[in-house]
Amino acid sequence: MGGGGRELGRFRRKLPTRSLYGSSLQICGGSGDSSKPEAGYDPLAVIGDLEAVFAQEGWDSAHVVAHSWAAKAAVAWAAQSSGRVRSLTLIDPAFVVQMPIWTGLTFPLLYRTLSFLKLLQPQASEAKLRSLAQGLKQFEGWSELQERVFELGVEEKADGRWASKFALQARDGVFADCLRSSGFSQPWGGRSLLLLPERGLNRSAWQLRPYQRFLSNLSVRPVPGNHWPHLSTPQGVAEVLREFWIVIV
């Protein structure tokens, strides 16, 4: 959950099982201080990284929370992991279902317009990049939490300009994967929760059908905010998760 994990951490210790929080691509490289491999931005690579984390920490299962594209890896892992995933929470999932090949023609436009990619555009100074960030949806409200998330996600480049730590090859790899496969391959019957922000990406009934089809024990809850409710309204997300987990643990 990136920065939103700080809010969730207030009650994390109350849970009898381990919980693993990861924002899009944080666990498979490409953003933040993670590695930046040239390839491997697909669900299978993410699942491999998750299994390595479990082996290192000695964990056997977790309550998994995934946002945006990370939901694709999460649903695939739940179906394949044979008990690893105790429960599954998807926050405004995106690019989970395979996209038609022709949509690849729109990717250059998406690269210029999607809010989370705009910080890839180098700025002359950290101050200019910060000013750009304050106008983006994921930093709406510019709280202390959001400021910290911004600071952890940007860096000075070799030419002296400032930009996101997110790697271009990660961007390209994720979008290419959307054309190749769907995260859904088989049904999963574990407890699952779909959080839909009021100004999020999933606003139509047809968008929800794959989740209702493949996640047989699914609950759907609205939450305030945009596509990044764990950054803009983290307390609300944390409260919904607390209610969900109290019932199942």
C-alpha cells in the first residue's frame, strides 16, 4: 500500500496472521528504491518475488492488499498459491483483464496523460517537480503522508534534473503485459473485498463482472476519494479493512 500502509499499521499488530502490503510494482522492482530490471514486469515475476519474501521471512500465509495493476498479480497468486493468500483486498484494480491488441495504439497517449506517469517528466529542480506533483490526483490534498510518499519516490538524475524513480522499462513492461494475458485464469473462493472509490476507474457494471465471476466470495464496498484512496483518504480505507479483517481472523 505504499504510504497508506502507515495508516493500516495502526491495527496490523492486532491481526493473528501476517499481512503483506504492496503498492503497484513496489515488490517486483521498477519503482522507489527497488531494482530496475530490464524485464520481468508481469504477474509471474511478481509472484516469484512474493514467494521469495515468504521464504525469507518464514511466512506461510498473508492477507493481501493490492492497488491498481498490482491487483492482476494478486488475483493470479491467490488462484495459484494453494493457501498462501488468506484474504484478498483489491483497491480500484486496473489492467487486470487482458486488453485488445489494438489498444496498444493508445499507449503513447496514456503515457502522456496518466497522472501516475507524469512525474517521469524531468523537471529542472526538486521544487518544480514538487509543484507538478501537488496538482496530480494521487497527491490531492497534499497531506504529510502524501508529501512523504512523493519524497520517497523521486530523485535527482545524472543530468541534474529531478524525476520519478519509476523506471521507463517498468512502464513499458506493465502495459505490454496487459495485451498478453489476464490475471484471471481460474476461480478463487477465499474471502475477497473490492474497494471502489467514488471517483475511481471502475464505475460501470461490465467492469465488475470478471471479479464477480472469478471471486466467488466477493464483497464490494464504496470508499471516498479517487483512484488513490489509500493516499487521499487513508483513514477511510483503513477502517473498511479493519471491519473486513475482524470478521475473518
